[in-house]
Amino acid sequence: MKTLRAGIVGVSGYTGADLVKILYKHPYFRLTYVANTQGGMALSDVHKEFYNVLDLEVSKACVQDVCAQCDVVFLALPHKSAMEFVKALRAYEGDSQRIKIVDLSADYRLSAKHYEAVYCPHIDIEGLTHAVYGLPEYAHNEIAKASLVANPGCYPTATLLALLPFLDYIEGEIFVDAKSGVSGAGKKLTDDTHYPNINENMFSYAPLAHRHQIEIEEKCERFGMQCVQVNFIPHLCPFTRGMLVSVFATLKEEYIDIEPLEILKQTYKDSPFVRICSESVRVSNVRGSNMCDVYALKRGRALYVNSAIDNLMRGASSQAVVNANIMCGFAPESGIPQVGW
């Protein structure tokens, strides 16, 4: 099978580093281009772990260079910067739209109305109409036809995979307790992520107001055909990577006798990256992999669903490569870590 040239724009962050690690060993993608906003340095100057392993020059991000050197490009840029680059790239390509784009930012995940309510004015409404939300278990066929895929957020990935199988069985408000490792806050140092503040500490942030709350609600309507109110409370925790989500909901009276684990098993029987567990899930079991572990049980009408992912892998980089695999006609599992560390 032929190999395709892959590029990363925004290689300096944690997700950029994980993308390099996956693509470096990928059987069908050949990493030919890495870039950030400055350029003029070696990849090993940005990420020391690649010293004497992968000698690539980091370029200054340039639309023309991406068009010349890439068949597929991953954008690990902040929101707003990503849509500026995508708009310029698609304009430069014209009618061909040859390059497959996987955007890891929030810029193409939401409707314009919802995006502008929680982020900023959207400058690429046309691109937004062509973007596909890249949750592979629920949008495989759409992803396969897409030239622009919006990689889901980390919290929405873990929450939706837990929640979507049960939407037809529940009623009323949904409560989500989510806990993330510090890497989810990004590489830039803040008071909250400063070691003395997060070590031996844990706290919620943006309760009931986090931007991912509207993403979860919108995609429940998109994939589950249900308008729901999600009360989302994220927490920052003193570990590097990983995410643990607990979903609390109320079953409809007529479904009080369901077997939650059987519903999960039936829903994900053909999904290689979702594991149904017989006990509460653990972050350590998914670290470094693309797996999402899910567990569920009920007590009367009370439903509890528990999921765990690696926020940098399934919540970002490895899921992005799965999306690229599907877009390019490769098996979703190609080059994707099945077992973490």
C-alpha cells in the first residue's frame, strides 16, 4: 500500500509531540513536515526525546509549504489560529481540496451559533459547513468522505462515548463529573498548573460554564437525536495525563430493568478502541493508548456510567490519526497504540 506524506502544524505542544511519536512508526504515513510559529530549529530542540532519533527541521508554518510537502496535515493550533490557517490553506488549494486536514482545535467542532457563544467570531463559515465531527464510533462513513475533520475535545470524547448509548433510556438533566490530568491545560504555565498549586491538590474549574459543555449537548442532539441539558463540572488533578468521567442520569420508568453493561457491549461490539469493563475504570489502564474504557451500573432508576481515556491520545493525537486513517482509506487501527504504558 502506498505511503502518504504527513505534516504537523503546531508541533511544539504536548499533542504535537504525541502526533510525532505515532506518525514516526506509522506504516502508511511518512512524516515530512513539522512546523510552529517560529521555525528555524531542530525538532529535538523542541522535544528532547527525539534527539538522535528523528532529525527533522521545524519550519515556520506556511500554507504554501504544506501544499507542496503534505497529503494530510494535522493542525495542533489554538482556536482561532487554526481556522485562519485552514481558511488560507483551502483558499490556496482552490477547487482541488487535495489535502486532508485534521484540526485538533475547537474551531470546526460546533455550529457557528454555539461556537461564537463560547469562543469568538468565526471567520470561516464556509469551511465550517464542510467539516465533519470526528468521533469515529459514530461518524465513520462521514469521516471517510471528508477533507476536513474536527477532532473532538478530550472531555466530550470521554463523555459522549459513555453517554450516547443511553440517551434513549434516560430523562431529565444529566450530571457529568470529569477529572483531567494537568497536561489537559496545555504547555503554558499558569497559577493553577504551577507545581506548588496542583501538587497534592484538586479543584473544579469553570463549573457549569466550561466550553465543552455545549459541545457535549450539541453532539447528543447530532448523534443521539436528543436535546439534553448537561451539567458539566471539570476538575484539574495532580497527575500528568489521563481523564476520568462519571455520568449520572435518571432512567425512564419503563427502562428500570435494563442491563447497562449489555447495552454498552451491544453498542460497541464492533469498536476496537472501546473496552467494556466489569468494574470501575482506571486512568492507568488507558494511559498512552487510544482506548476508552467504559463501565456502567444502575440502582433503581439511577444510572451511573464511568469512562477513562488518555486526554492527550484518545482525547487528541491518537484519535486524530484514527480520523486521518479513515479519511485516507486505511484501517482505523493502522499505526495506533493498542496497549499503553
